[in-house]
Amino acid sequence: MKIWIKRVLIGLAVVLILMQFWPTDRPETIIDNPNDIHQEIVINTEVSNLLKAACYDCHSTEITYPWYSNVAPVSFWINDHIRVGSRHLNFSEWATYTAKRKRHKLEEVFEEVEEGEMPLESYTWLHSEAQLTQEQVDLLVNWAKSEMEKINVEDES
Ligand code: HEC
């Protein structure tokens, strides 16, 4: 092997190793959040299982971290998805949302799912259970629509 190639490879290895010590502010996993959407409304098991399998890793505090989420730089990327995803929509903070926000979020849910934008494609590469069939898409879409219609924004004071 050419000496410069060797040096570059060693350099890369050192960078990768040092990267592992870089501090990460990984979002904490909290199960049974009192403000979770499941505490507020009854969700049928099928829909609930879908939400938990396909959305909860990025849109709740009930995060399951796979082993590779500990390995930098993959960890930076995953943590960022979780942070950004739950900032947009957090099912574990559902009860704290205003009626207007809930309606809007449910509308976004069915739009994103209907258009195949959610779950993120990069997530379904390694989470085959989150790869939704057309039937599952319809189920989620219909659920979000019907929950949305139940929310009366006029209730808001
Ligand atoms: C791998 C992480 C990940 C998964 C899994 C995931 N999302 Fe997202 N979601 C994001 C991120 C990140 C955003 C922020 C916007 C963007 O980057 O598209 C987002 C945005 C959204 C939004 C838009 C919210 C807004 O106010 O703009 C909705 C709605 C949504 N996701 C619903 C879902 C649903 C429903 C599922 C499950 C079927 C799901 N997501 C699965 C990461 C994820």
C-alpha cells in the first residue's frame, strides 16, 4: 500500500475513534408520559401499534435506541432526527397542545402519511416493521381524520 494511503486511513480511523468521545445530547427515553396521547384518547390497538412501531421513535419520548445509535457519526444523525421530529410533533406531550394545535397536527399526520413522507425513508431501511402497507396507511389516515373531526376548536377559550 502506498504510504500516503496508509496515512490517510490511519488519520480517518483516529478521527472516527475521537468522534466517539464527542459529547452528544441524546434525547432521554421516558415511558408512560402522563401527557401522552394514549392517556387522553382511546386509540384502537391496531392504530396504536402502528404509531408505536412507525412514529414513536421520533415523535414521542418513548424512544428505543438501536445499538448503532451509539456509534458516531450515525448517532449525531439519529439524535437530530429525534430532536427535530419531536419538536414538530410529540405524541408524549399531546395533552399540553391546544385544541387548535391538535387539529393541525392530526391534519399533518394524515397528509404526511398519505403522501408517504412519514415515516422517514431512512428509518424504514432498518425498521421493516415501519414500512407501511397501503392498508396500514389507510388505517392511520382514517384514524387521524376521524380524531381531527372530533376536536372542536370552539371549545378553546
Ligand atoms: C426517523 C424519525 C422519524 C420517524 C420514524 C417519523 N418521523 Fe415524522 N418527522 C421527522 C422529522 C425529522 C420531521 C421534521 C420535518 C422533516 O424533516 O420532514 C418530521 C415531521 C413530521 C410531521 C410534520 C409536523 C409539522 O408540524 O410540520 C408529521 C405530521 C409527522 N412527522 C408524522 C409522522 C408520523 C405519523 C410518523 C409515523 C407513521 C412519523 N412521522 C415517523 C422524523 C420522523
